[in-house]
Amino acid sequence: MSWRVITLGLVLAATWLLWSGIYKPLLLVLGLTSCVLVILLARRTGFFDQDVYSLRLGPSLPGYWLWLLKEIVKSNLQVAGVVLKPTLNIQPEVVNVDASDLPLVSRATLANAITLTPGTLTMDVDSGVLEVHCLTSATAADLQKGEMLARARSLERT
Amino acid sequence: MTAGLALDIGSWVLMLAGSFFVFVGGVGALRMPDFYTRMHAASLTDTLGTILILSGVILQAGLTLAAIKLAAIMVFLLLTCPTAAYALANAARLSGLSPRPEQTPGKD
């Protein structure tokens, strides 16, 4: 057992105990079971093999989330407008975003941020070039401006 | 009393707005022509619908441990929803579903 397994186990156990606040045998056994299950699943996904601890994302993360929240609100209104219009005005297309120079954590952050804003949906990240499905030409144009990519890149530098 | 009323009104507004986005997401999922475009509509429910409704509930909970738990639920949902959406879209992509439908209403 490496120190990573032990750290994760301790964090999970502390989280369970603090948040449940009920210390009956049944719940403690359930907690232990879920901690072990999470560790086994994490091992299966290769969580302990790579340097995926993303603490270095720390300081710039709140600002990034705030910006992302703004983008989410904006694109939600955009897509809600498209949905509610009597004539369905959509131009689906696929846009490629080259993220092959980003580290894995930033790449995953970027892919999830793109999916999280309605109107753009990441379909494939395996090659390092994100395949993104866009609902309208407006959302595709927004994505191609590259601010999403630039923000994800600046996250990793700090 | 008035502060309580203001909190109540604020949380009602947030929850109603959230319900609106959940509803529009449902309407969109029915109206869109194919799988991928339906997923775009459904993500309204996952994002602003979730954020607004949970924010409204947090206002109701006030400064309690429950509010912190609710905020954590919101963060976890926002982290896991795009992952689930990616798994769905990637599965569709790998099984060969074309992202470009032949007849797309609205384009040329």
C-alpha cells in the first residue's frame, strides 16, 4: 500500500465521519464499505499510477469557476432561447479543439468545462484533440474564439 | 421578519427560475431532432437548473451544516454531470452514430 492509498483512505473516512455525524454500527460499516469500494474503483481507473493530484490548480481555481459560472449562465440563456423559439433554428457541427499540449488534468478540466456549457458537448478526448459537437453556429463560433482553451491553459501555469 | 421574508422571496425566485430551466431542458430534449442535439437541451437541466434550485434550497437552509452539504452536492453534481454526459456522447460516437444528421432543420 502506497502512501497515496492511505491518504485517500484517511480523507474518505474523515469525510464520511464528519458529514454523516451518526456513529451507529450499521452506518460505520456502510462507511467503511464505501471507502474500500472507492479505493478499489480509483485503483482500477489508474488514479494511483499517475500524478493526477491537482493541488497545483489551487489558487487560480476560484476565479476560473466564477468565469465558468458566467459562461454557463450565458450559454443556458442562449440554448433556452433556441429551444423555445417556434421554428427550431439549429446548425449542428463538429469543431476540433487542439489540447494535445495540455497536461491530462487541464485537458479533462477543459473537456468538462466545454460539456458543462450547454450548446457545446465534448464527444472524444482520446487523441488530445477534443471533438466537440456544437448545437448552433453561434456556439461553434464562441468556442473557436479559443477563450475556453486559453483559460484552461492559464490554469495549469500557476 | 422582513429579512426572513426577503430570504423566502429570494429562494422562491431561485427555485422557480431553476424549475423553468429544468422544464425548458425537457421541452428541448423532446423537440431536438437527434441524439446529440437532445443532449445539448438536457444539459440545461444539469447546469443552471441544478444550480438555481439548489441555491434556492440553500437559502431556505440558512447558515447550517445542511447548507454546506447542499453546496457540496451542487459541486459534486457539476463535476460528475459532464463526465456522465461525456461517457454517453463518447459511447454514441464510438458505436458510429453520426454527429451530422442528413436533414437538419434550419440549415440551407
